[in-house]
Amino acid sequence: MMAVTADFARGSSGGPAFNDCGNVVGFVCSTSSVYYKVGQGRKDDLQMVFKNCVTAASVLKLIKRP
């Protein structure tokens, strides 16, 4: 996994993540929100959102033939 600072949201899964040279280095996977308070079924005071990607190298290992 890798984390990125680029903004993405629901529906972006599978989209490419590029490096500064324009090469695809990963693919959008998920977001995880961290809240300051969680209780009684409520989430209050959003602190940060982790934006996770799967590395392109990991995907290539899955699809390359031996």
C-alpha cells in the first residue's frame, strides 16, 4: 500500500496515481476517515482522511505470467 496526498473520492477506485514524471505508480484503492470522537453511533470532528493506493508493482506481480 501507499498513501497519496492527491484528492480522490468514492468512484475513483482503480484510477491511476502518477508520479511527477507522469508514470503510473499506483492505483486508487480506498479512503479511511479518522474522527476525534466516535460514540453512540456518531462520528464527530473529522481529523484526517487517509487516501490509500495499491502500488503498480504489486498489480504487475498479479498479472504477469511466469
